[in-house]
Amino acid sequence: MKFSSPVQSAEGLTSYARVNRIRPWSVALNILEGLLGLLGVVVLILVIRAGSFEKAGLIIDQTLGNVTNSFEKLIPHR
């Protein structure tokens, strides 16, 4: 139930009305937290697969290099 003002009962104040406002900082923090969590899962999977953090880092570097090169090929140079 939604109420426009605090609800009073025989015992006193019990609840406040819920406000459905979008809070931009909260949304941005949630998105950042999700992305960092996803990155952590990817690194953990690569560490297990490659056997060390060093090899996992090399795999990530190579992948980012390949993605960067692919995007650079799509952009026409002057």
C-alpha cells in the first residue's frame, strides 16, 4: 500500500510512504559495481584456466589489443 503521509496506528508511527524516484548516483554506483563484479568473474575464470595471474593478464592484454585493432580497422583513416 502507498500512503501520502506517515501512517499512524494505535502504537504510533509504523511506516512511511515509499518514494519511487530514480537516484542517478545510486544507479551509476550499481552499474559500476556490476561491471567490476563481471570483470572479477572473468579474471577468476582466466586464472583458473591459465594457471596464474600473469598468464591471465597476458590473455586479457592480447584480447584488448585484438579488439582495439579490430575497431581501428573499421574507422576510415584520412
